[in-house]
Amino acid sequence: MSTGIPRHYDTASEAIADLQRRGYTASWPGGVEPGQALAPDAVTIDEIYRFEGMTDPGDAMIVMALSSADGASRWLVVQAYGLYSEGGFGPSIRQLHSRQP
């Protein structure tokens, strides 16, 4: 779980590397059995970071760290957004609760 203290990263690569170092290693929804449903209150968004594409709009992305309620599983979600994104997070991510204020 997150310490609750927001961190600052200059790039998405920095954020991904640090989150992986802190145990957010599986890609969402890795480790979830096919057909298994997770209730929205069983997974929490621990941290979320948004990166703007300063020189290239294709670089705009969101990096999220998710964890299970029991703390046994941690996931990393990396999603492009903006002009070049393909859809969005889908209903499963939108229903999650965030630990960040």
C-alpha cells in the first residue's frame, strides 16, 4: 500500500520503475483467474500519476498503482489518454476507490 505521501516523477518511466521497485509488478488484472470478478471495494487505487506530452501529444499517459484489500496483490496500470488513446480504463477501473485525497 502507498505511504499516503504523494511522490513526484518527471517521467512515466520513473514512476513505473519506482512502483515496480515497491512491489507493483503485475499488469492489471494479472493474477485474477479468468471469469473471476473483483468487487470494486476489493481493489483500491493507491497512487495515480498523470503525465502530459509536452512535445508529443502521444506521450500523454496515466500510471496507477492498485492493490487488493488484503494487500496480497499489487498491480500496475499504464494507460495512454488524449488524442491517441484507444478508449479508456473501462468500467472496472472507473469503479475503484482511491486512497489519495
